[in-house]
Amino acid sequence: MEKLLPEQLKELWQSVAQKERSTETVTFKQEQLIAEYRKIWTDALVLEGFKDLQESLFHELGLFTGCSDPAEIRLRCARSVKSLAQEWRDRVDPADPQSVAQFYNESQVEIYDLIWWHTLLDDLSPLGYVTALQFALRENSGSCLDFGAGVGAGSLLFVKHGLEVGLADISSPLLGFSRWRFQLRNLSGEFFDLKKCKLPSNAFDIVTAMDVFEHLTNPTETVERLWATLKPGGFLFGRFHAEPDEDRPLHIVEDFAPTFRRLRELGFVQVWEDDWLWGHQVFQKG
């Protein structure tokens, strides 16, 4: 069975520790492997006529917002982390689920924040979606629900590699942008507004929940919803931790023990873990 990127890198660096390979050799190999993941990500997201990921993403967001100045879009994106944090502090009572839901349903800044993240300029962790894709393909998954789909990048990646996709989110602005992106590319997906509809039962081979659980007011209830929408034997691929970060006050969950306990109670079994690179885990529905 082909190993995924985190497993490959772990083995490579362990070989350095065992003096089987040099640091220079493994560093070069690591750069090659990450470049392959970066290309898969870029190829899935760039618009026709573009080769550069950042240029394409800023152009696309400009089309959506009606702003023809890429420099202005880039500036808004670059400022979005702090802008989003300030908007949260000004508007949200983290202890009030309705306040949290209203924020996500109304904020426009989050689109800029997620597009900036997906440029890979500051952080390569969006490439965890490529790991999820490779895992899904390895397991012959045919359908994926991207829970907390954000701006739909993960779903664009999956659908371009042949999977049927569903996108679920509580945010009307994010769902609207994701739907527009699919229409722009003449791609099909199913969109679920979590404020208005239930997820279908026994419908998906894999669910991705990428950097989602730290934002939830009721993570254990979410685990139950995802269990119900997965087919028997289906997989939940996610990251279930968050480091304290003053720039990310939206991360309101610090204790994930109740989430893991509910996963066990429902019969989920952990079948894979990235303990080297980005910290994702995979649980299989029993």
C-alpha cells in the first residue's frame, strides 16, 4: 500500500537519525515530495489561462467581489487574519451558540482569510487536503462530504479527481462563494446549508473536517451528525486539535477529550494518523 506524504517524510527523517541518509539528501527529497503535493493543489484550483496559484486566486476573488485590482484583493487577504480576529472580538460571545452562528453566517472577511490560507504563502497545511484525497483514492472512495467546506477548495480538489462531492457549511457567504466557484468551472456538487437542512443518511464514503472542530459550539453533536451521514465503513478525516493563538480567537474548543470519547462510543476506530507533519487523523465508522 502506497504511503502518504506524512508517512514518507517520517521514514525519511528517521533514516537521517539512523545515519542511513544525509540531511541534505532528505531535505532535497522532502522538497520534491511537497512540490508534487503543491502541484496537485495548484492544478485543482487555478482558473484556465493561469499557472500561478496566488495570481489565479486573487483574480478569482476579484471577479466574485467586483474588484478589478488584484493588488487590492491581495491587501485585503493579507490583512484578513487580524481583521477577522477583531471582528470576532467586537461581535461574538463565544459562550452563546447563536452569537457564534450569526457571526459565521454574516462575516464577509472569512472569504479573504481562507483564500489567503489557500495561497500557501504563510502555511502549507492546506496541502493536508491532498493527503485526504490520496487517502480517499487509496480506499476507493467514490463520494466525499467536505464538512465546514469554507470556500470549497477541498471539494474542487476532490471533484477534479473523480469523486462526487457535497459541501456543508453554516455560512451563507461561504456557501454562496463556493457555489459560484463550481458554476464558474462548470462543475457539479451538492450544497448543504447546515442552518436549513439535515445531512443525508448513509450517503458518503468519506467526510473531511479540516480545521473545523476547534470552531464548533457542540463538537460531540457534530460527531453524531457525521456518523449518520457516513456509509458503514466510511471514513472521517480531520484535525482534532488547535494550539492557543491570539490571532485566532475563533478557535473556541481547547479540550477535545469529549469529542474523542463520543467517537469511541459511536464505534469509530482510528485507522490512520499523521503524527509527523500536520496532525490529521482518520476514523472509520464501524
